[in-house]
Amino acid sequence: MADQTLYSVGVGDFIAYENGRLVAMGKFDTETNMEFTASYLDIRAGKRGKLVARYAHSSNATFSIVAANYVPEIYQASMGGQLDPNNGCVPMEEPCVVTNREFKVSHPVISRGDIGALVWVKYKGEIYGGLSLKAKTTDTVVIPSSNSDGSNWANIPDNAEVCAIYMYRNAAAKTFTMPAEVNPAIWHIWVDIDLVADKSGSGKVGRQVIEIPLAQLSPEQTINATMDGYSNTRVTGVMLADKSNANACGGQGVYAYITTEIFDKNWYDDVFALTNDPDDLTIGTSSTATLKLIGLENNNNFVFITPSQYTVNAPAGQTTGYITFVASFTPASGDAGTETTFADATGIITTGTAAGTMTITATVVGTTIPVYTLEVQVVKPAS
């Protein structure tokens, strides 16, 4: 892949967790947008106020994911509130046939807010009612024999088909209660977008994965129902600085991690050499240090190498691409102290009481990457 140009194409899929629990998946997205911005303080000096420096501040990172499908759980997450999975109150319109000045409805009639437990009747475009049930325990509605409530009930004959309109509670319906005081959730979001290459005939060759550890959702939602369209569901918000992996001094925090994954690619495919950070390691006696190998690639790219790539940690029967070490220690002349050791499973160097030089060679088995040699100077503290 080193000589191929990658392109990020199409819309991304997403998955989201809240407090460690999977809460949403997006496989029907139509837009995926990430925007990173900052403000600048211009520092000007000299004659005519030349711009000599710029100081970046007030960084901001936002995201917007638009899904074509209807996801009521996103309403709850973006606004707060409650999503009741049962007993949603909904309106009902059903055709009923009048028999002996009565007709039956299919569901128990309930009240809702200022709407009483009444059945309204629509016949030939005119609305009549509303009417109470014959008894609370029945499903029967009686049409009055005389006019009342401004309705001319005599216009509705027996055997007529009317439209009964009322409220009822559906045990399988979900109800989202939209709060006036919103409390948007914070999600941990992953978005992956396809990658294709200009010299690949196989189409998708990898993916770009964007991880947002602290995605503060925004409550903005639009329900836009049109004759020839559909309403989408939006996951929008801002990225908060995640400081969970900061060092002891606090650190600056992280908005997102952007990972490039190429399928069917080995970590060493584009590596032309190994090095260590640092390449000239000096440590004191009776202490420890950890090997930090790096694979160097063209175009100033690099790969961090972890102990999982060390040969002693490889799955049984696998050696290609794994790193084998040979370590030896030469004590300083006349120093009879304990020697420095190297653990090839962890990369930890443990120094003894003797000063000297430890030489570590690293070989990536089955590749053409040159053998890397690191010389570690072990010194005694100044007396």
C-alpha cells in the first residue's frame, strides 16, 4: 500500500456507548461530518504592525451524524427525558357500523390531558360528539336519539359506516417525554468510513476509524414531514476534552482518535528500519527501563511496536513478522557487581550494580528489515 493513494469515501457507520453500555448503532446514515476549529490571537510588532506570530486558543471540535431511519432512542439521548417502552397513549381512527343506534370500538377509550374519555364521530365529512361509552366496562357507544352538543345526531342512520376517533393506550407503543429543561447525554462514539486506493481493483481496502471518547450530544432535532420526503434523525454535538489518559501533571486532553486500518496489511509491510526511543539509552545502576521500539516508514510515518509483536509472545507456530532479541552485557573493566538483564517478553531492562554496556539486537523474522542494534550504557551514580 506504500505506493498507493488512499481516499476516504462515502458515509460512515457509527456505534455509541453510554456508561459502558451499547446504546445506539447507525447503519443507515446519510451524512457524517467532523469539524475542528480554533481561534487565533495575532501578535503584531514593529513598524506597520507586522504579523510576527499567531497563538491558537479556544479550540472547538463538533460532530454531526444524520441517519435516514427513525431512532426514538436518539431523541432521549440528545434531550434527556424519559422513553417509556410500554403503554404509549395514541389516537385511534377506525371505521364502525351503526346498528340499532350503537357501534363498538376496538380498544378501551382513555382520557389524555384536556381530552376526555370520549369518542368523536365523523360522518360524511362532519364531526359529531364526543360521546361517552355506554358503560366504563364496555366497548359500546350509543348515538343519541336527539340533537345535543350542537350535533344533529338524526343525520346518522342505522347501518351507516362512521369513523370513530378516540384515544387509547397501546401496550407496545414507546413514548418519549420531551423535557423543557434538556439534559443531553455524553456518548463514547466510534465512526468508521471506507477507504479505497487508486491502484486497487478490490474496492474497499481499509477504513478510517474516528473515536470520540466524550461526545456531548446537542438537543437540536427537526421533524420535517413532507408529502414527498422523510424525516431524519440527527446525532450532533461537541467533543469534550478527554483527560482520562492524561499524565500526572494533567496533560492537555484529547478530543478524538483517528485510526487508519488497512485490511490484509502487516505492521511491517512499509517499515524500512527499526529504532528505539531514545536511540542512545543511558540508565543508572539498580534501576529499570523499557524498550520502546519504533518501525520507520517512508513519508515520515512510523509504527509503535508493542510486546505483542515479540517472538516469545507469538501464537504457537508463528514467527514471521515477530521480533527476536539477543541481549548481552559487558561489565566495565574490574566491576564485579551484578549484571544487567533483559526480558524479551516485556522489553524491560533491569540493571544490576555493575556499570557497563548492554547490547540488544532486534530481528524482525522473515522480513528484509535490517537488524537493529541498541547499546545501553549502564552508569553508576555520581558519588
